[in-house]
Amino acid sequence: MTAHVRQGEAFAAARPPLHRHLAADAVSRRVAGWTAVGAVSSRCVHAGGAACPA
């Protein structure tokens, strides 16, 4: 379990905190999906954009 936590911390540290979203079922409250936006490029021409995985 410790390795999983470390990987999660590295994942979280590499992404902006305000761009993490969770989808949950309204009745069962079970997680249906999630997403976290990360930097895709250090080039200034891509500033303000987000990429979706294919």
C-alpha cells in the first residue's frame, strides 16, 4: 500500500489542484469516473489549454 500512496502523491504533485474532477452516482454515491488536468507542454503558445486523452 505504501508504494501506491507514493505514486498517488507524485501524481497529485504534478497536476494543478483546481483541475481535478470526480463524477459520482447520485444515488449510490459510488465513483463513476475522474479526471485531472496536467501540463502538456512548456511552450507559451499552449498556455491555458487542456488536452484530453485519445
